[in-house]
Amino acid sequence: MSEERFASAWDAIEDTREDAENMKLRSQLMMSLKGHIARTGMSQTQAAQIFGVTQPRVSDLVRGKIDLFSLDMLVNMATAAGLHIELRILDVA
């Protein structure tokens, strides 16, 4: 029996490559925002004010509820937090 290998967990669990790529980007943005909150020591209420969302939305972010966030929303939150986002696109071999 051959074992299929995946570059990421998202590649293994998502139905399409497009969905997997979307989830990879969303998870990276969420981890960066969660890390920013931890590094700066801000409360969820403070983060909500800075990110332009409600405190329950920050709670969802911190708890990793990825299905509740679009790429657009996460980019907006990261930008509001003063984070710079870079995107790298590679040809698939």
C-alpha cells in the first residue's frame, strides 16, 4: 500500500487545491494576529478596538475558529494592527 504525502494538513483535508491554499493563507494570518496580541500583551478588548471588530470576534480569532473569517477580514484586521503582509507566489512544479 502506498502512502500519499501532503505538503500541509490543509492539502490533506480540503477537497480542492484552491480551498487548501485559501485555508493556508487564512491560518497564517490568524496565527500572526494571535501572535501580535500575545507579543504586545493587549487584552481582547484592546485588540478589538485596534482591529476594528468586536471582542467576541477577537475571541473567535484567538480560539482558532478559522471558518468564521474570510481572507478579506483577516487582511483588514492585520492592516489595522499595523502589520505588513507580503505574498509570495510560486509556480507549481
